Amino acid sequence: MKTWIIALAVVAVLSMSNFVQAKGHKHSKGIHGKITSVGANTMTLTTGGKKNPRTITVKFDGTTAITVDGAAGAKIDASYVGKRATIIGGTTAAGAAAAPADTITASSIAISTVKHSKKAKA
């Protein structure tokens, strides 16, 4: 009987820890922002919202993985201005890992054309 109680306690603890990990992971890591302009091999993002706006120039080339709403292989053009984008991976001009800097060379860009509505507060 005692071993059953211990086994059930272990199962309960393990199941709760997986729930907490899944709930805590909301977004993919990276730099999130709104596309403000698109050039031939660059685009400009505005991040930080209204209180702390920041403009970031993102460079991309043929090796950059670009996905639009989960579909790979898209090209970035002016029709994506105003849409949300996430820059995943990439390097700054100095070659360091991507931290919010003024110019980033992206290794992956994810664009969302779907407008997400905020949940109402209970």
C-alpha cells in the first residue's frame, strides 16, 4: 500500500511539472515587431510598443528561411508592411548572437498575417 501511494505521488508530481512547462512557454524566442518597410534585401521592424519604440533593420538573403503563416518559401514584398514578424536566430554586424541591435542579419523570419485578438479579462 505504501509503495502505491509513493508511486502515485511521483506520477502526480511529474504530470504537474510538464503542465507548468507547457503553460510557461507562450512564444518562440526571437525579436518580435511590426514590419514598417521592405527593401530588396532588407526590411525594417518597429519593436517595443508605444512606450519604448525601437527601429531595427533586418537583412536577409537567399539562405534566410522565410515562413508566412507556417508556409515556407515565401518572398518578402511590400504587401507585408504592417504585419507582425519574428526574427529567430541571426547575427549582428559584429557577429555576436542576436540581441536587439540596430541591424541584424536574419537566419529565419516568421511573418504572421493573422490578427490575434486579445482575451478579455475575467
